[in-house]
Amino acid sequence: MQPALRSGPTKRFIHWLLVIASVTPLFKSTLLHANTLWLLPGDLHLRSEIQSLEAVNIISQPINTWPLPLAVTPKLKEHCSQVEKALPISGPSSPKLCAIIKSRLKPSNQWQLSATARTDNPLLTDFGYIPRTETQLSLSNFIASNLGEMNLSIQFLEDPLDEHPTRLDGSFIQASLKNWRLGVGLIDRWWGPGWRNGMILSTNARPVPTIYLTGANEKSSKYWFLNWLGPWQFTQFLGRLESDRTIDSPLLWGLRFNFKPTEHLELGLSRTAIWGGEGRPDNFSTFVDLFLGKDNYSANDPNKANEPGNQLGGIDFQYSRKVFDQTLSFYGEVIGEDEAGGLPSRPVGLFGVHWSWLKADYKLNTLVEYSDSALDFWKDAIFNSAYNHGIYQSGYRYYQRALGASADNDSRQHNLGIWINFSETRQAGLWFSHLTLNRDGIFSNNPVSVTNISLNQYELWQNINWQNIDWTLRLGYLTELPENRLKVGKKSYFSIGMKYLLP
């Protein structure tokens, strides 16, 4: 068993974070504000409430970059006032989001205890389900103030894939100034409109230790030449990947800008790059070349060995609006592995439709989503290239899991999801997925399946609040078990999770 804190940069980050934790009483001494909520990915129910409110323009800002700095506007406060008073609402009701807003209006210092137990490791993950081992215990404390936000999360895992049983995943500290946040932490990110997959950044892999800057505005810019963009969100980060790679400890850079040029349309532009690392250039001029896209040489180019890094980039969209008593969204994401003419080329892609049926006592959500992680998926697919690189041969992965699509490269996924929000304390649903993994049958670093295989995945799940504890139950079955490197050894699995605020 290797020690949990093996990486030098990670050690320094953890030691620094613990020093910050020692000044927690000073940090929480100011009164909490709910002008902006800092929402992390992982809650399917909460996201569906936010999307329904965005479709009817109660929420006017972009919503497809997580963590989401959600502006609590007067319109949203009025909506929550109606929810709290049990007044009739024409449109979506959002009790869970409103309960979170109310809880942030007053100081609190409660630790949260959470635990997850599964009968097997997870093969695939999605926006609402991100366990990374069979058994996991976590203790965390979130604090928000005039100064910013801080979350200290301590996790204990049994037999994790990366042999790090003790972690601080989910921990961060950030300072706030108006619409901007500057922070450092180990936070999960989900970029794009997908629910079952994020093609460029998802919660499939462990969070990378990063320093980051995030800004957002729920209104259009006051400058005429930027006004057409509408409400916007910007985020940029720089982190370091693990040391046990073909090139040790490379840097991971990410940049995303999403905006709403019209009331119902959201667009997102994303770029990420792996660069630097042991024996590779990581100075400012190298970063400039990478930023300008001067990092794609042909295979027979003598300068191929001097490529600055492995870069991904692309665009996503979502169109949402209310149709009678329903909210309907169409969305898609196209991410290029290469560059041609200054634009991303040879893309992987994702498309889907999500709609919510609003009833008096519940809300029914239905989702159809398709994704393909082979390059040029829409014509003659190119295999063994997505999430791979000739120099950075460990690929676009962190501790063996892809930073993007959970099925890794050369895989096709058809998804159907149905879930019901009965109340803020009870949800239930099912997922059906048809998967074709590693389509050409060559390993090519794909840890999900080292051979070509087709299978179906069925999942039933329920979230309930009982005895002031949030419980999550999930039952799943795979019709075939792929040969994999993720320690997944069973076709059927069951998991139970709980979250409890300590008194």
C-alpha cells in the first residue's frame, strides 16, 4: 500500500489547506449572504429544479458550468417566498433550491457526515452519481461569509483504485469580490449540458488540485460591444495531475466561457490542455504557444516532439423554454481533439433532450441522451485517438479514469432516464443505457473495457429523507461484464448512501 499523500504538490496543498482551517473562526465571523450560492455538481434533483426555473426565466444566467455560482435575484427570492407560503404557482415549484437559499441566510457551523457502501466499484458515473469506490466515509464543513466560502472535507475509502485511502477531495477555500471568486481546492467540475456524460470535463475522475478564478453576471454587460452576449459565466483553472504517469506531474489547464445571447439559448466555449511535467517545457512562452493553438504538428513533422501539450476544445449549446405545462430543453456538445484552421476538428459529441412534466403534486423528468467518444463520430469514426496523445501517453485521464466521458474513448452510449420529484424529500427514477464500449477492440488505454463489447445497463434509484437523514438507494444490473481495469467484477450491484448534519 502506497502512502496516501505521495505527491509533493498535493502534500503542500493539503498542508496549506489545514493551516487555513485553523483560522476558520475568523472566516465565519461575518454574517452569511445569499446573493450568490456556490453549488457543486452531484445533485440530480437540484439541477432539474434549476433548469426548470431557467426555462421560464426566473433564473436568467447560464447554468451549464459547475460549480455553479447561482445568483439569488429578486425574481428568484419572490419565487421562493411563494413556495414557502404554499401559494399557487403558475410553472415550476422549487422547494429544494429554496430550502438551500433559506439555509444560507443565517450563520451555521454544522459538520456533515456522509457515507456510501456498494457491493462493487462503479463502472460508469453521471452528473447525479459520483462514487469512486465500494466504501467511503466523509466528514465535511461548509462555511460562507462576506469574505468567500470554505469547505473542509475529509474522506476515508476502502481499497481505492489509486491506493490513496485518505483524501481531501471536495475541500476548497475561495475569496469573493463582487461577481468574482479566486480559490484553491480539490473540487469536482462538470462542463456542458449533458446529464449522463460530459465530453470535456465531468465528475468521472477524482477532482484535480487546482487554483482557479471564476466570474459570473446574471445581467448583460453595460458595454455596447459586449451587451449582445447577455448574462455570462467565466472560469479558468490551473492544476497538476498525478506523478505516476508516463510523464510525471503534468499541468492541467482549463478555460470556459458560457453565455446567453437570448433568453432561451445558452452557448458554451471550452478548452483544456495537459502540458509541462517532468522533462517537458512549462514556461510562459510554452503556455502562449498552447493558448494560441500552436500545439498540433503532423506525425511526420520534425518538431512533433516539441508539441507544447495535449489540448481539447469545443462548443456546447442548450435551448430551453416552457411549452404548456412542460419545460423542454434541447442540448448538444462537440469537443475537438485536434485543430484545423484555428478551430477544433475531429470531434467527439453528445446530444440530448430533457423535458419536465409539471403536475400538482410532483414533477416528472424524462431524458434521452446520446454520446460518442470516437473522433469524427458523425462520419467515418477514427479510433484509438480520443483522450490519447503520442507524448502524454497516459492520456486525458486522472488516476486511470477519463476526465471527460465516463465510458472513455471509442464508446457509444444511448441513455433513457425517467425520474420523479415527489417533494424536496423524496425522488425516484430509473436509467436505461445501451453501451458499445471500445468499438474497435484495441485496448488503447481504455480502462472501462479492454475489448469490444456491447451491453445494457439498468438502474433503479431512490432518494428519501428519513429521520433527518438523506438516504440514497441504487440497484443496478449489467447484461455483460466488460474486461476492465477499474476493479469492477460483478454484473449486479447495490449501493446505499447517507448524509447527516451533525447536531
